[in-house]
Amino acid sequence: MSKILIIEDDPILLESLTEFLQEEGMEVIMAVNGKQGVELAAKELPELILCDIFMPKMNGYEAFEKLKSDVNTSLIPFIFLTAKAEREDILYGMTLGADDYITKPIDFDELLVRITKRMEKTRETIRRSEIKYHAVFETAHDAILLIRHADLTIVDANQAALAMLGHSMEELLETSGRRFIKETDLKDAIGNQDEMDWDQKEFHDIETSWRRKDNKQIQIQVSGKLVNLFGERYLFMVARDITEVKEKEKALYESEERNRDLVENIGEGIGIVDREERFTYVNPAACQIFGLANDQLVGRKLNEFLDPGAQEIVDSQSRVRKKGKKSIYELEIHRLDDTSRWLMVTASPQYDIHGVFKGTFGIFRDITERKNYEQQLILAKEKAEESDRLKSSILSNISHELRTPLNGILGFSELLQEDLKNTEYLPMVENIHLSGKRLMSTLNSIITLSQLQAGKVTMVFKHLDLVPAIGKVCQSFEDSIQGKKISLKMELPAEFIVYTDLQLFKQLFLQIFDNAVKFTQKGGITIRAKTVIQDHIQWQTIEIEDTGIGIEQQFFGMIFQEFRQASEGYDRKFQGSGLGLTISKKISELMSGKISVNSTPGKGTTFTIWLPSAQTPKQISFDKKEIDRSLRSVSGGKKRDLPLLLVVEDNMINRNLIELFLKPGYEMDHAYDGKTAVKMAMQKRYDAVLMDIHLGSGIDGIEVTKKIKAITGYEDIPIIAVTGYTMIGDREKLLEEGCTHYIAKPFEKAALLSIIKEAIYGENNTD
């Protein structure tokens, strides 16, 4: 039975080889490293040794040399087993004198053949050498040549050499090595042959060029050794075609040069920092950004340019990169010349060959100008907001200061109209009252438009039935309609549900309805509400059709512009600020709607309000008397003799006006400031409080309302805000602060009486 020694540190391969050889009838001795293998070989004297090269304690080469130096083991056939197929390894194994060299993965059948042959020819040295060289030749990927030194004649070559040089074996054996090997290369490789030690002379990795049979030049890397064989000198050469490698190296070099030029000339800063945030590379743009030369910046830490706040940002982003993520952030640096720059940083992590984080590759974009511009925008925005706040404050004050005297003008003129006996002065009083109302209308329009333009509108959208709102607006024009002797017909559904803001809709409808009444001298006005499908969208529409003067089509666009009318200049026929339709259009757009107009001069005009649909109404029709009866304000309720009111008002004219409006139906106490009002409320229980908001010095009406509400017994007492604060949102704010009702100055007698009755006898008026 043949005895085989296997020296292999791979337990799986060792077990596989052992099992295979045992199945072939061989005795197997196993060693896991070179030292153990040498000891077993000396003891067991196997017929053949299979040995791995790279092992702990003692590698295969060292084990081979140990065995060959021992007389008892020097003739044992020795085969290397390894995954290494590099020409240096093959060359080294062959020149040491090993019998064979087998690369992994191992073909077991081939291994068995080689083992069998080795053991059959152990005493035939020549045969053993032939097999050794044949195995190396046939398994090597590199070209192997054996050249007679005397005349440079090729005496042997492997298939890789034939393929590399383009010759057949017969052609190559008849060819002198001088055809493709340069004398200078040989001289560089061999040196002075008279002084050389032929057993020691080797050369490695000489790069040169050889010429193929087709005259094509190829780049070659050659290693070799000068050897004595049977008393004759030979050159044993291993050559590798590196033409493709050289071409790739050239392409890589050119690519690196292009990239280097790009990095060096790009407008954005590029830098590399190590784990300690120390610069190891910067391009010229980075030097310019940081204000330092290359040799001044490389080696510095990034934190030398950061304040504590910026350092926290860098530390945070560094933690992100150490988790393998790219980060993009803005960073302010402080240069050594005491100037600052803002950077947009794009940072990517870098790793070593073991996958360990080693630093960061960063791109720095100077965004200082952009940041300065942003700061200017912020300052401009703050100034604009401050200007807007100032504008709103001025408008609010103007509104309040104009409404307070207008309240007196309109109120007292209304009283004079009722009580004046001398008919000669009655037209004068009526003119005063109409002029005041016109001024009030203009003021309302200007204030409303300014708030719409400033975007100061707070909207509360709800699903609302608009029929009552339409009725109330129409009812407020009853005197004007009757005075002109025109008709009002309303074709409304029982319900007309729209998702909208009630207060804004009232303003929108009022402006358009006011125009219809103003420009209709005969005939009448018809109001319709219906659902319309347009461009696959469902709308709820309100049409206001009049038989007035009509509008030329060329003016359709102009009438929605500020302060514009179809009739302008000194010969304009109708008064008005020209803001009504502008306000209507802006409100409709706020509610995601629109306004359309259709008109024929001399026949009339139809304005249509388009609002997003909420549900489809059932269409019914009824006339003005019916809608008046159904929507007339309820003024009845529980009767009570002379309710007691607390009037909190600092303006004497308004106090007198309120008293004249309400007598003899109410008893009243007057408080001229907030402190007095709270004191009076604590001493007496009132049925309602009429609260002015601006009370001069001292606490305002809102604070007074809160204090009165806190008095026991006043939790449910109505407090009516009577104020000149009528900007959009003022009403909602006052109701949120505790007032239960709201009436704006100037007010008419009927409106004041109505809201007091609703406050005392009915539900809160929060419409």
C-alpha cells in the first residue's frame, strides 16, 4: 500500500484529499503545518508528499528545503498544492526542485494521475523532471520558455507562449530568441556572464516589448533564472503579456490627469479631511474660499475656522457620515483675515480597504452672496410686514375716528328726519343723512379692499344655507327698492347649501346687489340660485339680473378694476367709489369662485356668482312678499317693561345719540370709562351692556367685558360691542373675547333696536 503524506492547513481540503486517496487504496498521513509535516516525513518516510505552501509556523517552501536537506527525505517526490498561480510562485516552486506544482481548486482525478506517475518513476530522475516541467507548462497561464544561452535557441515553450507569440511549436523551435528578445534586455537581466553565479542569478519583472509573428509589438513583463541543465547553460523565462494592462494604465493615467485638471480648475472648493477633520488635500478653489495658500491650509483642522455653533453642526454631520451616509448642509466659516464666508457643503464618507471610516470628501460651494441676499430679503420682508402692520393700524384708527363722528352725523340726522316739523329743512336733513351714508359706504369699501389686498382676511368655511343671508341683504334695500318703485323677484330653492364663509359672502352679494339697485331706474331685479355643470365641474350659482342701463362689452374687464366705472370723468352719471365690483371679484377668488357678467346696453345686466358646489338644491320660485314674510326679523318674545341697560361710551355725542334712539323703551345708566363701568356692574344688575371698545385712557372695552363677565350673575348677560372697529376680523375677535353681539358704528336706529331686542329676548346674533 502506497503511503502519502499530506501537509495542508485547510481542514476541509485535507479531509477531502485523505478520503479520496484512501478510497484509491493509499495510506494517508496528515499534517496541518510545515513543522509537523517535516517531523512526520522523517519518521514515516512516505513515498510521496503533497504540501500546501502558505501555512502557519512553517510554510511549504521552508518544509521543502528542510526535507531536501535531509539525506533520508531528499529523494521523496514532493508536490506543492496551492491556490497561488502567480508566475513568481510557480517559478520559485520549480527552481527549488519540487516534483510538481498543482493549483487549487484541485481536480482529484488529475491529482491521482500525477501521484501515480510520480510514485512509478521515483527512481527515474529524468522522467520525473519531464513530468514536472510538463505540468508547469500546461497549467501556467503565463508563457514559459526554455532558451539555450549559447545561441539563444528556444528549446521548449508552453501553449501560453505559442499563443502569445503567434507561432506553432515547430516554428518556434526553429526561431532564434533574438527575433523578439532584445540584447539590451538580456544584458540587463543577465549582467556580466563571466562573473555570474549560474545557480543564483535571477531577474524579475523586467518590462520590455516583443514582436509577434504578425509583427505586432506587445508589452511583456519577464521574470527568469539562469540554470545549468546537464552541464549546459539555459535561460528559464516566464513572460506575461501586459499590453492590455499597459493600455489600461495609460487610459487610467489620462483619466486621472483629466480629473486632476477638472478638480484643480473647477469653481467649487474640493477638500479631503481625515478622521480628525484635518485637511489632507484641497484644490485651488478651496484655498480661495478659505483665504489661504495650499501649504497653509493642508494640515489645518476644520474647527480652526468655526465658531461653537458651527462646530456643533460639523460634529453632528460627522456622526451621520460615520454611519455611511452622505450629508448636505450650510456652514459659516471665519477666515484668518477676520472675514466670514457661507458654504454649502456636500460631504461623503471615505473608507480604507478594510471598510473602516478614514475621513471625508467634501465639496464647498461659496453661497455668501446668496445668504446676504436672503438676509436682505428677510429684512425687506420684516420692513414690509412692519409697514403692513402700520398700514393696518392707521386704517383701523382712521376707520374708528371717522366712524365715531359719522355715527353722530347719521344718527342725529335720522332723528331729525323723524321729528323735524318744518318741512323746509327736511330735504337738508335728508341730504346730510345721504351724504353721511355715502361717505360711510366709501370708507367701508376702502377699508375692505385694503385688507383683501394685504391678505389680512380670516375665513371660516362652513356648509351654509345662503337663502337667509340673501334674504337679509335684500331686505336691507327695501326702502331704496320701494322708493324707486322697481320690483324684486327671488327664484330661490328651499335650501341652497354652499361651503363658504358667511360674512364674506354677504359682502360679495351686497356689493353686486347694491349695483343692481343703483343702476336700475325702472323694471326690476330678479335673483336666481341654481346648480350648473361647467367643464365637468359642479357650481352653485347666484344670478342677479336687473333691467338697468346695461354695460358695453368693451367695459366688462374695466369694471372690476379699482376706482373704475363704465361712466367716468366729469360726465359720469352715477356716484360711487368704483370699488364694489373690485371687492366682489377678490372675495369670490378667495372663496375659490368667480364672477361673470352678461349685459346688453339699455336692457340690463346679469352678474353671476360662481361658488364651489356642496349639494344640489330643489328649485322653487316665490315672490318678494313671500321672502320678506319668511325672513322678517323676529322682534317679539317675552315682554318686559323698561329693561335696564348699561351704556359704556366715552364719546358724549354717541351717548346722547344712543339715549335718544332708545328712549322711551329702555332705562339707561352711562359709564364714561372702563373702571366706572365695572364698578357700576358690581352695584347693580343690568339686562344688557352696550360696550364701546376704544375708551380712551385706562382699560379698553375688551378688558371691561372680561371683568364684567367675571362678576357673579353676569355670566349670561349679553354684552353688545358698539364700536368703530370694523376691519375684517374685528367682529370675530370681539366675539371671541367675550362680547355676545356686535354692531358697527355708524348704525341706524332700527339696527340698534333690533340687536338689543335679539340680545335680551332672543338668541345671540353671531351671524
